[in-house]
Amino acid sequence: MYYKRLRELREDKDLSQKEVAGLLGIDQRVYSNYETGKREIPSRYLSVLADYYNVSVDYIIGRVD
């Protein structure tokens, strides 16, 4: 699931949820819901994170390894 990749990418960069939430301009609690799968992450945020982590959106959502 995509939410596992979100967490792995964040942890690989030694970032907190608050730091990633700040990058997206959202509250940490909202971002936490994306990482736990409680809420689906909007595509506009997927694009920002893919660029930030230098991976494809397909990688984040699990379509490619």
C-alpha cells in the first residue's frame, strides 16, 4: 500500500511527519492519516512528494519497485 511507502521514504530521509507536513502546507495530523491509511492522499501531494524524494508517483503508490 502507498501509505507504507510514504513512511519508508520519510524515514529514509530522517524526516519527521511534521517536517513533511510543512513541505505540503498541511497539519501533521492530516499527514499522519495519510501514512496510516486512514485518509487517501490527494494526487497533488503525491506529485510534490515524488519530486521531493526523487521517485515516481508510480513508485509511491506501489505500481513499480
